[in-house]
Amino acid sequence: MARSKLLQIRSKSFIWLVVGIGFLYLYFIFKIAKIFALIGVLAMGISFFMFSRAGHFAAKAKEIDCPECGRIIRVVSRADACSHCRAPLIDEGNGIYKSVKPKK
Ligand SMILES: [Zn+2]
């Protein structure tokens, strides 16, 4: 099963945000090396960059009906995945997405 690209970017940027807050927290609580504050700020910067990228992708995303579960989903590239049923989807070139569920 695949994960929707939009969800992937959002969860990755969320992880960076948590990492950034974690390092800043360590720095402020234990007053340890300044490098921790630096890493924290850097990680939060990456997080905001990725959030803005997710917003950029979301604006460009196409709305399609998932061929597997029939719900309206948003896809951002030729190969993406349904955010509901996680079916991997591929654009066949004419804007119509086909499910490419691996056979068991
Ligand atoms: Zn689906």
C-alpha cells in the first residue's frame, strides 16, 4: 500500500517540527550547547519550508475519483496514492488515473 504524496509531505514536515521543538526544549531546559538551539531552529525552518511546499502542491493538485474506493481525492504527480484506501495510482497519460494494486 502506498501513501498519498500530500500526506507524506505533511507528516514529514510535522516530524521536523517535533524535532525542532525537541531540540529547542532540550536547549532551554538544560542550557546545554548552543548547537542544540541551532539544530532546533534549523529543523523548524525545514518544517516551515516543507509546509509551504505542501501548500504549493495542494494548490496544484488535481481532484479525481479514486478508481478503487470511488472517493474524491487529490493527486499531485503521475504516480500518487489514494489518501483513503491507499491504493497506488498511476496517470496513464490522458489524465485518467489507474489503480496499480500489487497482486498477491
Ligand atoms: Zn481510494
